[in-house]
Amino acid sequence: MGERRGPCLYYPDYRGNAAGQRSFFTNHRMLDSILNMKYQEAAQHGIRMQCRYDDMREMSLTLVEICALFTKLLDNAIEANLNCPAAAERKIEMICRKHGNQEPGKCTG
């Protein structure tokens, strides 16, 4: 599992599970599904993905909003990495933090 750093869980690199797949546990099933799916997609393109996140179980966004926001965010990050020169390090670093009633996602690549 990840280690605790402040209020976030931090996964420093790929650890995988018994099936060789990455598992994210944000305590929000939809977000976990999206992160796991996009992690696999990024890995297929040789893009390393790191995530830090708070406990997201009480996220106030609807399932449709969560799906649209995080899918588009990670699709854009994957596309940006694919447009980098071949010699560049390909990675996505994502932070999901709760701030009161707001749950912004931040992604850098």
C-alpha cells in the first residue's frame, strides 16, 4: 500500500497486485475505477503514473461529473505525454485533495 504523508496517501511508483495490475483505493468506487483504467492505459504507452489523494468517499460531485472530469483530465495528460519527444520522461503526477466542499483534481505531466 501507499504511505501516509500529511492528509494524503502517496503511491511513489508501480507496485501492482497479484494479477500485475495497479490498484488505487480512494474510498470512492467510481474514482477508483477511472484511476485504475487510466493507469493501465498510461502504462500501455510507457507513461508512469503517480497519485496522491485524500479519502474521497464523500465527494460531492455526481457520478457523471466525476467520470467526465477525471476521464478528460487523464485523457489530456496521456495525450500530452504522447506528444512529447521520444527521449522525454513520460509521467503523470496527480493530486486529489478535498478542500471544504470542493474536490479539485490537479494533474501534471
